[in-house]
Amino acid sequence: MNFGPDAGRPLVKTHIRTMDDPMRLAHPLSAIDDIRDDFASLDDWEDRYRYVIELGHSLEPLSAEAHNDINKVRGCVSQVWLECEPKTNAEGETILHYRGDSDSHLVRGLIAIAIALFSDRTSEQILAVDPVATFRALGLEQHLTPQRSNGVRAMVDRIRTDAAGLRLGAV
């Protein structure tokens, strides 16, 4: 890990945008593509972990009221909250917008990746995503502890359940 004069400097400066950035909202698929590109440009796993933590700093704030049992994701070692808000996109389709938070910096970054992958998409788009392939392509699958992997799975299951509920008219 870099502890020299560049230690506080962001690893990748061009792509990290807040989760409510207008450019990101206009082109949600680009967010995960940018993360893939940034991961590919980082050679060292310590730098990649640091980058994931930096992604967590880009999360849209989650209100104190949203830190509740309804939004709490079960199955995570760390405390994780995901708030789902149905919205209507420019085409008149219902999309699911997510905000999230955790008491762990690394998990906040994993939430940011999940949000980049799933938020602001229709239920059909969410259910069509292969999150295992995405996390595998980023190399996260083999670099996360089994507990963290279970937590990521719990977040993905929660998001997919929300999307399935939307398709059935339950959200």
C-alpha cells in the first residue's frame, strides 16, 4: 500500500462520481463500465481495495431515518442498509433507485459497486444482470472473505427480490 506523499491522493480520478451525479443517472450502465476500467488500470490488490473504499465515499447519503430495520440487509456481518425508491424514467418506465450505507468502509464500496450495477434500472434489467460474473470479472470473488462474499450475495438477493416484487406489482 502507498504510504508515501501520494497516499492521500485518489487512485483513479476520472470516473468516481457520486451516485446521484446527473451524468451517472443519465447513463447508468457507464458507471459499472467505468469501475471495470478503473479496476483494470490498477495492478495491485491493495490499490484495488483502496479504490473500493474510495467508491464508498461516492454513495448518495442515506438519511438517519433510512437506517431502519426495513432497509437493513440480513446476512451481512457488517451493518448494511439499502433503501429502494421506485421512480419513473424518461421513457415512463418504473425503475428502482437505491441508496445504501454500512458501518464498514470496504462494504460501503461494495454497496457502491452493487448500486452502479443495479440502481436506476427496470426490474427486467435488474433481473437480467449476472452479478456473479461482474464480481468475478472485477476479481472480487476470489479476494473477499467468505463472510464478505455472503454479505454481497445478501445485498444482491435483496435487490433482485425488490425487482421481482416490482414485476409482480408489490413494490
